[in-house]
Amino acid sequence: MIQITIIKIAGYGPWTLTLGSDREHEIQMLQASLYLQIQKLFSYKNGLAFSNRSDEFFVITNGITLEDHIEIQKKLESSFDLKLSMSIGYGDSPFEANLSAYDGKKSEIKLNEEHNIFGFIDGKLESKVTIMHFDVDNLTSRRKTISPYEISSLMFKLYASMSEYFLAKKSLSFFMGGDNFMVVANLNYKQSAEEFIEIIKNEFGIDLNCGIGTGKTARSAAKFATRSLDTIREIRDSGKEKPEIYEIV
């Protein structure tokens, strides 16, 4: 069972128009500052935030209570001259948790009206998160033949393929910057990783590494996933034949 919180800036479009035409730099600074604070506040509670279209954020919130959400919302409201909504949901898969949070907001099921928190929360759910951390193997060699912008274009194509493939598996994918991606995974994650690595190898000629981690909270799962990915690199750098997938159990 996994719990997800979707954070959205309320009335964002109309608000941006009040800034006038010379506003884009202000919007970008605001979005970056908001992401920084959301990541900081939820990571203190062992959650992990992902930026989604910059005006919306997905946070894996296993083990984080309604009271914790209210506390964080109060701090965000005191830091930004904007209204934010939180929608909480849970399910057997990351995608189902996303749907639960979406349905809670759409149906206006209020968990806390004063602080604009909607959805469903179950403090009794068995907490378990699996995260897959992907990166591109030996991207440095490609930088010798194609420009930085072409590298970025390739990463976005890879991300599009990843999002589509794992969405069909009821998993959620996020681009972390550079050549790093994280997938909040559903069941049969190892088989899915193997299939996706083969697809990308055939479609783009790209070799991927995948570290897998499972924990009771998002931060612990991400830590184990990254440690697994680091282990792949260590095996490669030692001169031994590296595995494409590694999972610390």
C-alpha cells in the first residue's frame, strides 16, 4: 500500500497574469523556491517530493499523518503569498494512489477545510515503497560526439518512453535531472525494469543501469535504490562485468 500527496498551486494561471508581461523570471524563481521548501519539509518527515509540471508536486507520503500535512501546509502558507491545495490518496499501486488523491480533490472530500487538504488517509495502512533509480551508462562518451542540447533532447525522449511504459504498469516515473530518473514502482518491478532496459537499448542504443530499493518510507526506499545504483557503478569501475539491475535486500 502506498500513499501519495498531490500539491497544487490554486488559481495559478490568473495569479501569474497579475505580474504583467515581464513575469517569467519571477515565475521560475517562485517555482524553484516552492519545490525547495516542499522537498525540505516533507523530507524531514521521511517523504520524497517530485516536481510535476513545476506548478504541481507529487510527494510519496507513507507514514506521514494528516497532522503532519497540516503542519507543513501552515509553514508553506506562511512562506508564500499563494494558496496551495493538498490532495492525499492511497492504493495498492502508485497509479491507484494518484487516482485516489485526484478523486478526493475532484469530489471535494475535505480532510481539513481551513488548510485546503482533500482526499483519503489511512493511518493503519501497511507502509511499503519501492523505488527504481535509473541512469544512463557511460553518457560521458556520447558528450564527445553530440552537443549538450542534443543530450537533453535524448533524455526527454527517454523520459517520454519511460513514463508511457511504466504508466501501463501502474507505476509513476519522474525525471530527476542530468541522466537520472526515478520510478515509484508497482509489483513485478524487476521484470518491468528488465523489459524496459531492453526496449531502450533497441530503440535508442542506450544502456541503462537500475538500482532498486524498498522501504517503509520514500526516503528509505530512495536511499536503498541509490545505494544499489552506486553498487553497479562500483562493480563496473572495478573491471568486473556489471549487472544492469541491482537490488539491496
